[in-house]
Amino acid sequence: MPQVESSWLVGSITLPDATALFDSEDVVLPGGTYYLRHPTAALSLVDVVRTAINDSLSSITCTSLVVLENRRTQINLSTAADLIWATGFADSAEDWAAVLGFSTGDLTLAASYTSSGISPLLFSAGYPARPKTQAGITGYTVLKQAFLKAADGSVTRRVGFGNETWQELDWGHIVPSRLQSTGSVLSQGGTFHQFFEQSLSLGLSMLHYEDMIEDAASTTAASWSTPLGPYQLRDGFDGNWYARNVANAEISSPLSLPLLAVEEY
């Protein structure tokens, strides 16, 4: 696919404490709830892992840990080192690797590692979403209120319960491979199916990054826009998001996400 401009949805996930082995030294990965990428480093998984590597290693520096324009994750080190996610460790270290898009097997003796897959916390339809509001706006105000009226209409009362900020993101057509795929869980990273299962369906928050440059052939680090959100799915979303009943669903299907703006973690 040539270079395109797209919306990127970045989800969050809760991970347990874990330990991995980089260059024969333990790297302690602190459990918490993180987005794949967030402007605040303490909420950003790529920044948390980079900091953990640099705080734990004595002779090697993680010079960058980024998401590329091709949607893969890349770890760059000051010198070649083994990254041991699996051997001798519990599954929790492999969980961290999988969320970054890496295979859960060990990685050996390189200074730069690029994930074989796309993180399940990153979804892109390959073109911009169509929001309910104009671009750059978080959402629109929905009043939470009730009206009471006397039978003859002579007396009315309005009871207010504050308001909420709602948003809808719509895509008119998405190719099936970006919605759902067969194969292992890891190979389904980058699909809405995994994005939904790993984050949204669990009541976790997501961010909407508009105007992201995406290029399957690029190894350039993504340049991130200012995110909108955070959002969670609104009540009433039943999870039946794959529109099989539309014409030509084997070629493309629409997707509509009803969202509620929420407070940040």
C-alpha cells in the first residue's frame, strides 16, 4: 500500500509485573494500565519499556522504542544484545512482547529489532475516520435530563443530571483483512477484531490520532498528532461490528463506533 493518511486508534491494556532478560541482565517491567503510545510517558507502553531497559542495563542503552509508519514496533539498542522474553520466564513477559507486536519467542544478538506483527492495541482502517463533529473536536455535548409535565400542561419541570461528551467514528468501507483474520492471535494484530477483544470490549480507554502518515514500505518512526479522547465504547454497543449483511461484505464492510469521552487514567 502506498503512503496514505489515516486515523490511528490506540488502545490501552492492563499488564502484570514481568521480568525479561536483555543482555543477560534482568529488566523489570512494571505492571500497570498503558496505551501503546501516549503523550504522557507514564501512560505510554513504548516509553515505559524503554525506561525499564535503560534503568536496568549497565552497559547498553535503548536509544529508541517507537512505532513505525508501517505500524510495526522497533527497539533500537546502542549495541547488539539478546532479548529473552520466553526462556526461563513466566508467560507475563511474553504478554508484554505480544502487545508490542513481537513474536513471543526469544530474539538474539541484534542492535535493532522490528516486530513481526502489528500491536493488537493499534487499529487503522487505512484512511481517516468520519467523526460526528468537525476534525480536531473531541465530541458533542449530550444533556442528561428528564422533563416532568402536569396533565394540563400548566406546570413543567426540568431535572438535570449534568452532561456527557459523545462521539461517533465511522468508516464507510474497510477491507476484511483489517477487520478480522484467521490464524493465530498474534497474526491478527492490527485488525479491529483484536483491538476490540484486547481493549475496547474490556471497558478500557482508547485514543484517536487523526492525520497519521501510514506507509507499509516505510521504516520511519511515526510522527504522532495530538490525540483526541480518551474514549470508551458507549453502552448499547453489542459487539456485532462486522456488518455481514451489507452488499459485497467479502470486499469491504462499514464500521461505526459509538464513543463516550472519559477521564484519563
